[in-house]
Amino acid sequence: MGWAWGSFAVPDDPSRSGESDIHTPGPVRLLLQLTVFFGAVAALNFACLRRAVRRLLVIMVGYQVLAHDRIGRLLSH
């Protein structure tokens, strides 16, 4: 997942260096991002770490809300 996270990027993404190894459409990058973030929540749930699941889920949803401008940029590319 770390390789995919670093390699698949939207060209000229201002939140990164602006470079990408593998040019990726914005919606695909957003899907990868959501898979990584909420995959961690699912892994904690599978490990029966309910308190950690709740905390991380709140953090992840909060991040997605606060990053609405970046999400809009990803969807528009």
C-alpha cells in the first residue's frame, strides 16, 4: 500500500511535489486514499480494538470534511 500511496498521484497536485511516478486521474487517487484510510479502520475493527476504531474513524471523517477543497480538486481532475 505504501508503494501505491507514493506512486499513484495526480499530476501537478499542489499538496505533493507536483510530480508523479504514475499519472492517475483524481477520482482514482481519491479511491486509493479512502481505501488506505478506511482500510486501517477496518483492520482495527477486525482486531477487535473498538475504542481505537471509534477514535480513528472520527479522525478520518474529520479529515475528509476539513480537506473538502482537496477532494474537490481530485474529483475535478
